[in-house]
Amino acid sequence: MKLDKRLSRQSLRLWLLAVTIGSGLTLFAYTATQQSLRLGLNDPQWQIAEDTASKLTQGASPVSVIPNNTVDESSSLSQFVTIVDKNIHVLASSGRIGNVVPLPPPSAFPDAQKRGNNWFTWQHDNNTIRDATVIIPYHGHNQGYVLVARSMSQVENTIGHITVLAGLTLIGVLLAPALIILLV
């Protein structure tokens, strides 16, 4: 009886150790993957915003630095660029939702001025579009801001699939050690 009790305690300890290690590794892998995908989503916007701000600082006109194609945010995954002046009036934009140039809350722009940039997830008023957004101030003869954003929907779908896989892995981490202990 004492031996059985000792074995069951030892089995419980082994199970807890395996579950703790397996869960920790699974959660670490999930978090690292999710954050890598989400933070990497900003990379193209950073490059475009920095290059555009540099051209504007050197004297280029806002219309000349905007891409020629118009991006309808309600149906496209492409980036769009919006140039606003220091009073947050739109000077040029390649982005639209219907016939409207979308803009985040006005407070996003002064934050970019204070910190030198502002990057954030922007949920539009319609609650169906979420953008990975970068705002960079530009200086020179005129001052204002470059906003570059793109839809997060595809990356969010990928993260959803990874979440399901991480959940299934956690179930396996919980069950596999218990099965091994019971069978041994």
C-alpha cells in the first residue's frame, strides 16, 4: 500500500513536471510566433513612411510621393499612404473607404511628433477594418505627417490558425504524460 501511494505521488510529480515544461514551451512558442507576425506586419509601412517623409523634407510635393493606385480599404490588403499637414488636413492620399479618406483619431499625430513616430493597431469606426499603422512626422519648408497603413486581416487569420494549433498542442501536453504514466 505504501509503495502504491509513493508511486502515485511520484507519477503525479512527473506528470506535473511534464505538463509545466510542455505548457511553458508551447506558450513561449505561440507568443514568439504571434508577436513576430504582428510586429513584422509594420515593416513595409516603416520603410514607405520613412522614405516618403524624407522626400517631403527635401521639398517634394505631397501629390508626387503618393502611389498612383487608389486602395479601397474595404476590399484590399495593400498599403495606402496619406499625407497630412501639421493641422491634420489631408494633402494627398492613396487610401479610401468608399469616397472618404480614412484617418485615425487626431491624437495619433501629436504622439508621433513627440516620439518621432507612432505605430499602432487602428480599428476603424466601422469595426470591420483593422490596420497596422505607422505615422512619421516630416519637417522642412512645410511640416506634417506621413501615415502608412495596411489591413491586418490576413495576418490575423494566420494568428487564429496558430492559436488553434497551440490549443491542440496544450491538450496533447496535458494528456500525453498522463497516458504514458498510466501505461507504464
